[in-house]
Amino acid sequence: MRSFLLKLLIMGVMLIGLPLTGVILARYPAARYLEFPPKTQFIVHASFSWIAFAAIALLILLSAAPFILKGFRKKPAKKALPHKPFPWWGWLSILLLIVSWTIAWTRMPISKAFQEYTFIPLWLFYILIVNAITYRRTGHCMMLDKPVHFLFLFPFSAAFWWFFEYLNRFVQNWYYVGVYYGTVKYFLLATISFSTVLPAVLGTRDLLMSTKRIKEGFHGIFFIKPENPGMVAMAILLLSAIGLGCVGIFPDYLFPLLWVSPLLIILSLQTLFKEKHILSDIAEGNWNVVVGAAFSALICGIFWEMWNYYSLAKWEYSVPLVHRFKIFEMPILGYAGYLPFGLECAVVGDILAKIFANRTGGPSPN
């Protein structure tokens, strides 16, 4: 617990303090980054660049190619899974999700009073459905097997996503439109909405990891095993600190740090504390856990963007250099940001699971 609190303190100071310190040292007006609710769009982003788009697209394709090729190879042999009926609460959740989806995407007078609040029920029912499917496949699901841990994910998820909302102030890659709230209502509704992020992504990960394709299909792709992991971790931590300090000064070029810097900081600290982390198995060429975590966020990301598209209260994007070829409101290359985000969700979820396991005496996750 002490090491967890120390890592949390270091991470909080870096993520909150460094971007704000950078803009203050650059003599930018700090008050505009602390506006709440955030309404002012004061960053004028760089226009679309074919060179930047092609370079980033090529980097993404080269990084993803080994996993895509591996995924299309011969399917692992199927293994019989415990047969469980699809639970009644899963069927009820499907019905209520359809109702919520209808209200979100239509402008019927009868549903007008509910249309600005549909994000929360959509994702609550999504969470219940993925837990129901996992239960149907394996006879287990997080909601039933670890109810206290499952419920605790919701408040922790809200705090987790508020970090990203804060970092977004320095790059302004997304902003909210459609409905405008006062400070208290905005905070309450946003916090409740943000509370569904971790349960959704981690529930989707559990479902994916119940499949042979994800659980066992990505072993032996390539190996990453630095000779001196402590030195590498220190170097990454230093570079992350410099990048966070400059992100508000050069938002057109450093905006990807919004998604990768929390992951780099957490993994660096876990390495320095000599703890096992989500990338530990890649030293042996085992990428199954990484692929499962990354793909789970991408799946949730597609649902996030889809349900957002016709909703009354929604978000839009302004991404420098690559803002073109949108799928829903998101530029196509922006979906790559969900991949490291999935790893961040998995890391945080595993840390919380270990804390609960230590306090209850249960098995700790690998």
C-alpha cells in the first residue's frame, strides 16, 4: 500500500504539476487552463498535413502489422467452455440498452427530458451485457465474482478519467457541445459518466481474454528485454517529465503524450520498484495480455464514438495535423489513441485488484 501511495503521489505531481508549470514558465495565462467548466477554445491547431498524416499512419501500420498478421493465422484449437445460460439480467440489459439508444438518437418529444442523460444508462447496460456474455462463456464474470472490486471501479474510474480531462486542457483535442451546464451539474454528470470507463474497458478485456484467439494467440511475435530495465525506466520517466512540461507550449506536436505519458510513468515506476507489470511478459515474447487490453479499449472506443455521434450532449474533436477521414466524430488516426489507453486501464485495474486481493487474502492477479 505504501508503494502504491508513493507511485500515485509521483504520478499525480507529474501529470498535474508539470503541464501547468510549463505554461506558467512560458508566461501563458494559467487561468485559462483552469477554467471550469471548460468552454473557451483558445488553442488554434495546425491545419491538416499530408506529410504528418502519412508518417503517423505508416508508424501505426508498421507497429500493428505483426499483431494483425498473427491474428489472421491458424486459429488456436477450441477448448470446451462451461455451459451457462445467458442470465436474465443480461437480457434485461439488452432491452434497456436498446431503449436508451433509441432515446439518445431520436428527438421525440416524449423523450426530450432524458436525451441529455443517455450516456450513463447506455454504458451501464453495456457493462452489464459484457459481464453477462463473459458469464455465459466461462461461468464467471467480474461483477459476480468480485462485487466489491467491481463497485469500487466506478468511483476510481471517475478520478482516473478526470486526469485525462485535465491534460486535455493543454492540448484541447476534444470539447463538449450540445448542452451546457452550470458548474455543479457539470461536475456531477461528468463524474457519473466518467465512472463507467474502467468497468466498461476491463469488462470487455475479461470477455476478450475468455477467447483462445486473444488469450493464447499472440505468443512469440517478438521479444523486448532491455539489459538494464532500471536505466531505461529512468530515461523514459525523464523524457515523460520533459514532454509533460512542454505539452501546453507545443500542443500541435506533443498531443499524443496525453495518451502515452500516464502509461509510461506508471510502467517506469513499476519497473523501478521491481514490480511485475503489463509489459513484463513481452520479455518472453508473450503479447496476449497487451493485445487483450489494447483491443478492449478500441472496441469500447468504437461504441463511445458511435453512440456519441447522434447524441444531444456530445463531444467533438480538433486534432492537429491529422484531422481528416472521420469515423463518426473521430479522425481515423485518432482511434490509435485507444490502444495505449487500454493498457492504462488494464494497469490501473490490475493495481486495484492486487490491493483488494491483499486486503481480503484472495489470489493476486498475475
